[in-house]
Amino acid sequence: MRAQIKLVRLFGVELGLHYSWIIIAVLIVFSLGDHFHIIHPEWTSGLVWGISILTGVLFFVFLFAHELSHALVAKASGLPIHKITLFALGGMAQIEKEPTRASTEFWMGIVGPITSFVIGVVLLGIAVAGGWTWRSEPPTPALAILVWLGYINILLAVFNMIPGFPLDGGRVLRAIIWGITKSADSSTRIAARIGQLVGLGFILYGIFEFFQQQAFGGLWLAFIGWFLMNAAGASYMQLKASNALEGVKVGQVMSQECQPVAAHISLQDFVDNFLLRTGRRCFIVADNGRPLGLITPAEVRQVPRDDWNVTSVQAAMKPLERIHSVTPEMPVMNAMEIMAREDVNQLPVVSDGHLAGVLSRAHVLELLRAKSELGQNR
Ligand SMILES: [Zn+2]
């Protein structure tokens, strides 16, 4: 998940938002407005919307605090982390390496729910000190904000402790199984399976609720369940891939026979005689053997079809200096991370200032497929 709106840097970690988060922010502010209006119909709508927006903003601040706690434990354990992104269904601390010890995984997972729980208890404590009595409707706007935020943080702690990978509870469960079995691989498999079962449970219960009570809350539960099932499967695949690619360098996977095309030929010529004829998708644009850039179907699409005859390959290509390049010695996992970040399918591999080859996602997928056919995990 890439952050599309960058906010601030804290402790060397970049906090950002994904666009999907905006939908949820609006939903939360509206449901807060509804909630405050119901408990205090006498409050003016200006007041209700004002505190709804304030509460919504504070909610996301506490969500960042939760994610930041994961990030700080990861950092303290020597795992690099640069970014935290909030998206529709919560936060995501992008930890670039998986922990190598069960105890690290355990603390990294459990610190988030502990943080949310402590925040919730402290907020409710302040509300009580400020005159709120347990289970009554908070009488003032300030107390209403504190009580809602207090409850929601405790709820967040409980939800995150659901033992479904990749939720925090899933990480904690995986760490415990890992500690017992001493096998990172089988603990991942078991935790992912349990995550999928938990997700399925949510879906079935949500659908049951929907038909039983005609409650839309049921559909929401089913949706969360569907998300959990997908996420559990996806994180298992990702972990398996990162295990299989451990120790593999770019130089071992890259293709060296990237076909050059002359810089001056037209796009039409390129499409007819190179792209459609060879079935390859990536070409090096060269001038007298000197590489100038890369051209792929993505660059061709940028030019209107009518102009293909009058546009040279050089004019349409992506120049080398605008492409992130990698070295043959770089671990493939890092290169994949760069491809994901830059949203590209190929990276030029440069060694001592000259082009040594091209690494593409397809090469990496082929390697993974070959390894899984051989039944090898690493
Ligand atoms: Zn968390």
C-alpha cells in the first residue's frame, strides 16, 4: 500500500494516508455526528459537527500512535521501517524485513493493542475524573469526545487481538507457535490458516446476522471477514516468497539478453518489428551501443496511435536517468520493494556505469514458480 498523501516524519518514520482512507474518515465523521445528535438532541448542529470533526481527527492521531508503537519496537529490534500508511481498514506499518526471532515478532505484534488499550483506559479515566459516571451519557461535549475515544481505542485493541494473520493477534499467535515449534515456516502456515478460518467465521456470522436481524452491521462484519481471509492468504504468499528469495541477488535473476533498439526508429516500426514480433516487453534504447533508456508497452501507450509514425523511440522512451537502477549485488527482495514503490515492472541493472541487464517482475515470478515446482522453500 503506497501512501498518496504524506503528512509528517516522526522518529524517522514517514506517516502517510492512502486515498481509501478519506472515505472512512468521512463515514466516521458522519456517524459521529449522528451519535452526538442522538445522545444530545439539544446541542446545535454547529457544535455537533465541530466536535465530530475534532473527534475524528483525534481518532486518527491515536491510530497513528498504535502504528508508531509497532514501528518503534521494530526499530529497537533492528528492523528497518520507514513508512506508516493509514488506509480504509486501519493502519499499516511497512516493516521491510520480517523478524528473525519469535520474541521480536511477539513484542512487535502485541505492543499495538497494548498501546490502544492504555490510551483507551487513560481517556476513560480522565472522563471519570472530569465528572463522567460509568455507563451514563456524557453530559458535556468534552466528556462526550473523551468517552467515545476511550471506548473506540479499547475496541481497537480487542479487534486487533483477533488471532487472524495479518492482524496483530495473528502475529502474536504466530510468534507463540513459532516459539513452541521452532519453525518460522510452519508457524506462518498455521497462523495464516487460522486467519482464514477466523475470516470465514466473520463472513458466515455476518451473513447470518444480516438475514436474522436485517441489520446492515452484519454486512459490515462479512466485509471485514472477506478482507481478513484475503489478507491472511496474501501475507502467507508474501512471507513464502520472501523466504524463497532470501539470499538471491539481482545478478542471478536478471536477464542479460535485453534486446537493443536504435534510438531513431519510429514507434510504429518498433511496435511492428520488435514488440509484436518478439513477444518481449522491455527493450533498451541505444545509440551506437550506448544505452539511453528503456521502452515498454507502457511508454508506447502514452503516445496517441496517430503519432506513432512521426515519433521516435527516443522521444517516447523513459530516459535512464529517470529510472531507479539497481546493482547485480542487490538482494532481489530489495529490488522488488523498489519496483512496488515506483510502480514499474522492470528495473535496469547497472554495474560500473554500464548496463548489465534488466530485472523484471516476470523473471522473479518464474524463479518462484520453478522453486515451488521443485518443492524448495529456499
Ligand atoms: Zn496493530
